[in-house]
Amino acid sequence: MIRAGMIRKVAAGIYTYLPLGLRVIRKVELIVREEMNRAGAQELLMPMVQPAELWNETGRWGEYGKELLRFKDRGEREFCLGPTHEEVVTDLVRAEVKSYRHLPQILYQIQTKFRDEIRPRFGLMRGREFLMKDAYSFDRDEEGAKSSYEKMGRAYHRIFERCGLKFKPVEAESGVIGGIFSQEFMVLAETGEDSLVACHACDYAANVEKARGSDCPRGHGPLTTHRGIEVGHIFMLGTKYSQAMKAVFLDKNGKEAYPVMGCYGIGVSRTAAAAIEQNHDAKGILWPLPLAPYQVHVIPVNDQSERVMITSELIYGTLSNLGVEVLIDDRSERPGVKFNDADLIGIPYQIIVGEKNLADGLVELKDRRTGKVQKVTTEEVIDLVKKLVLPPAPRAES
């Protein structure tokens, strides 16, 4: 990502997102936002800075360890940079939700988090500051909480499918978040820092900590090991936080009850990095089309040729007007430099405009993933790209 001009390191585990990298992050955000909204969740934004009092209510101020970056303000009051927001959102709900009629609720945010990792490494994979989507469900009872948990699980499937990633949901331990049970969503990649086991005879999969023995606990056959990168985690929390923080509502019988909670995280910046770990070759990145910073890369081979530049600008303008996300390399660089940079950045389709082919009225359309090149006319390249990257127009009602 550094070589491709997507991020720059500011400090250990802390990065600036450059324009190309930010475009990818925004693509992940958009998919996450659409699917969360579709699942009935509502977006809010909570503060990154959190007061110690809330964390003391749940006991996590003392439990969390050095990953929690604590500091004092000028009035000597203790705060932390939020690694997660269970306390803040529970505090909000206990102030606002008084009756069973106000439940269920699913609230989410996409926001910067900070965890003071002991060894930040692998770029955005294990950074200290990172972008995350965290959602929290509040239900009247266990049955409702299970329904919210399953709803979020389905939304996560849709999110990672839409990102164009190969992934596996696996049973997992709940760790410092706590709760009844949890599931991790793993992007499969040989470079993944996590091990998971899966059964090919059924849908069982678990991370190594959770799995026991060499056979599937459901009795369907042997387990195989894979490498993966955790990009999402969903937790069934129960009443751990609502009880600790005395967040109560009145049930149908007018009695006080605790909302049953779930929480659901997706590492937005981590998903972008995991996509690269799963999709690359020796030359660079092979972006899945939904996450690519641009869909098409126009490469004029000779910027000194008026004909090459006019044709390239014409293709660029026509595609832009059609709603295609297109990047043009109008730098004064040698062809080899442009080709190497284009392969490194990994935009899915390249249109190569050179004098030799233009003499025959042709340009080259290259599929970055397969390396397949076809020579087509400038008119044909527009139609081909439209079919490759734009969704089909809705059919008119007859």
C-alpha cells in the first residue's frame, strides 16, 4: 500500500490515507453503510474520547490492560481513547430508552478507534489507530437478541460478498468484549495471521482457540486448517453491560428489565488491507472491482504525441460522463514506468493508448487480473468497459 501510494506511515501503527487509499476505504464504508441500513440499523456518531467513569461502571477500566490508552485532562479527570464503545452506547440507551415499546434498537457508527498494540505490524492489518464500524443491538429478551444477532450475521455475509472477498464465518472466543457466544468473519489468505479449521462436509468452522480435536464436533468428518485475517466479529453479549450500568426499561407488565445486547464490529481499514492480501500477484494489487479505487486506468504511452493524448482524453471524458470511475496517467514518464505503476496500483481494467495501434484505429484493453489483452477500436472500448463495470440498466415495465 505504501509503494502504491495509498498510505504513509506517521508513527508506529498510525497512517495517513492518501487519495487512492481513501477511495478504497470509502468504498468499504459505503457497502457497510448500505447493508447496515438495509438491516434496519441506525447510524450515529459517538466520541472517540471516553470518560473513565463509564469504564469503571463495567469494571473494564482495570481489566482492559495497556491497549487502553488512558490520559488526564487539565482538570485531572481520567479519559481514554475508545477502542470500542459498549459503555458509551449503553449510557446513551439507559438515558433514552424507558419502555419495551422503544425496543429493539440497533445503533451503529463508522469511526476511528485506538488500541495501543504492543507490536503494531503489517501496515493497516494491526495498526493502533484504525477505522471501524461498530454496531450495538438492544432487545427486550433473549429471543429478540438472537434474532438481531442472526440479522447482523446475514448483513455481514452480504457485506463481504459485495466486497468481492472469499471469507468464512468461524466460531470464536469472546475475549475482552465478553458475552455468551461470538463469531469471527475471516478473509482467507495465505499470509493471514490467524489459523482456522473448517469441515468440508458441513458448514462448521472455528478459529484454532475455539476448535477442539481433529474431527468436526458435529461428527461430519475431519477438519482442515486454513490461514485467515479477521475482518469482522459479532458477539451475543447478553445483559453483561446493561446490568453493570443499570440500564433498565419497563417491560409489558410494568416491571424493570435489562435490555439483552449484541455487538458487531467490522474493521473497515483492515478489510481494505485484507483484500490486498487475498488479491495480488508479483507485480502488485489485483483489486476486486467493488473495492478498486478506480474501475478503469487510461494509460497514454507517449505524452508527446498529440494524437495519443487527444484520444486518451476523449476516452477518459466519455467514460467519466457515463459514470465510470476512471483514472488517467498523464505524467511525463516512460511507458515502462507507467505500466509498472498501473500493475502495482491494480485498477481492474487498463486502456493502453499508443501511436502504433492508433494508426490502425485501435487501443488495447487489458484485464489486470488475467493479463488478457484485446485490441479494439475506440468506440468498442467504451461499450466493452460499460458492460464490464456498470450495472445493467433496469428493464422498462412492459
